[in-house]
Amino acid sequence: MMSNEKINDTGILQVILQRLEEQRLPRMTDIKNNLDQGISLNEFDIEYLSEALHDARMLIPYLERHPEYEPLFAKVIHFYKLITDEALQTAKNEHPL
């Protein structure tokens, strides 16, 4: 990888990490806390999670070039999975077959 690409990746990863810390994790935590209280996802929560997962997919090329970030993002993806699993269970409890 050329030096300019590394510099560009570093800047992009710094922005992604800042966004994760300041926006994504607090919002995900709020959603998880609501689910823990039995509150279903609303359309804004669903749209937010969809957008966040789309953004996460866009990170794959960066993670391939910077595997040192993989453990962190694996934990974030696991957190998304916990949220979606709990949201599904909450929805099933509200609308049993």
C-alpha cells in the first residue's frame, strides 16, 4: 500500500472511530436499554440499525488493510446482533403466532 493510502486510511478510520464513540455506541446503547425494558423498536430505530449495518459493511476494505481494528469491530457487530436478536424476541412476544 502506498504511503498516501495509509494516510488516507488513517484519517478515515479516525473519523469512523470518533463517530462510533460519539454517535453509534450511545444510540445503540439507548436502543438496547429500551429493548431491555420491553420497548419494541420503532421505525426510526429500525432505519438507524439498517443504516449502521450498511455503514459497517462499507468498512470491510479498511479492515482487510488494517486487521488490528477487527477485534473492535467484531465486538460492535456482536452488539448489533444482540440488539437485533432481542428486538426479534420482543416483537414475537408482542405478536405471538
